[in-house]
Amino acid sequence: MLLLAGLVLAVPASAQDGPPSSDGPQATSDRSPDRYDEVGYATWYGNELAGNRTASGAPFDPQAFTAAHRTLPIGSYVEVTSLETGRTVLVQINDRGPFTPGLLIDLSQAAARAIGVVSRKAVRVRRVNPTAVDRNALKNGQAASPILDTPPALLAGLRARLTGRADPVATVRTKPPTPDVPPPRPAVAPVRSAPAPTRPPATVKGGYYVQVAAFSTRDRAETVARSLGGTATPFAKLWRVRTGPFPDAKSALRARDAAAARGYGDARVVRED
């Protein structure tokens, strides 16, 4: 009769390793220095920049699922969630930007369309480790696997993270005209004679301009300027894109709204004396 007392049974290595890991995309670890999970504002670029060389060296393709970020490593992956629609898209970081204050990420046209971002919108950007299948899809310019919509409760919490964070561009767009920019004069002058107005007219020397955006490279700025019928000029270490001049504030505001509708949510009206 064999005695089993004191016998040590070896545990197979496969059992020690635990269950196999999930095939789905995973967020980076809370303890990892690579963890990134932020909320902010996004815009997008389309055909006006198609073919331009990105920071990765590849030409920009507005129909691929890519994005530009100031600090995340080129080649890394993030999930971008619209805090308005709750939809999420997986993109690869392949360029640097945006360089305009108040913006967190620039999306390609296809990525923006996938989550309903048609202009400057609030988003969550979360770095993830996608599956090999999804990485291969993005490499070939295709969408990754569909991602479930974010539940309303989580969206509310993400929106709350934006509370108290100033959105300087939104403030500029919504504040009333400053006192030194008078409203346009009436289209029809009064029939009876009247004293000469003491208020200066809306049209001033130099006119009004729309400052669309600023870029780090001349080529990118000139491409955007051509698409909008504007000009690209050096400003500090950047290249500034402007349209105009416009004869009055009302005309400039219409041009600014048109630029915003094309994805340049930071466009603003400036006056040059």
C-alpha cells in the first residue's frame, strides 16, 4: 500500500498562468506611465489636407481612421468618444497637433463622421491596446471593430469632468460684440434729414478678418488657406491662416461661421485698423 503523506503535487504552469486574456481592446494599466485618459475638445480635417505628409511620414488620408495629438507617441492608439452622441471610434495617432489652445485632438474626416463630430465638440480620449485584428484594419485604412455606445450615466460623469474648465474659443464665439465694434447701420436711410451721426461707422480702415487657425508648418497652412480663399502668414513660430478683409463685422461673422462648419472651430473675427 503506497502512502501519499508528504507527497508534493506539482501544479502545471498553465494553471498558474490563470485564464487567457481577453481578445478585446484593453486600457493601459492604472500604474503604467503610458496611461492616458482625458476630456477636451476635438475638430477634424478633410480633403483640404489630403496627401500632406504627417509626422509619421505617411500622407494624410481623410478617409482613414487617424488623429493628431501633441504628446501621445506616434503609432499609439486611442478610443475617442463623443460626449454628445456617446459613440466611440478607435484611431491611430499619426500626426502632431492641434496647436490651437483649447483643443485636445484633431480627427480625420472619417473618424469624426463615425462619432458624429461635425464641428468643435467635447470628447474623451483614452489610450488603449487594440487587438491585432483592429490594428491591421486601421493599417489598411479601414474601421476597427464596432464599439458599444457609452452609457448615459458614464457620459454624464465625463461631461462633469469638463465643468470648470474654460473653453476660451467658445467664449470668444458666444460673447457679444465689444463696444468699439458698432452694429451695422440700417440698410434704408431715413427720409428726413438728420444730424451727422457721432458713432463711427462699422467699416474701418483695414476691415475685418477671420483668423481661421495656426499651424506649425508652412505647407499645411498654405493648403488650408487655398481651400478657404485666404492667406497664410508667419506669426511668431507658427503660420497663421486668415480670410478677408471683410467690409463689416456682419460679413466677417458669416465667414467665420462658414469656417467653423468646415471643422475650424477656433475661427474668430479680428479687426485690423
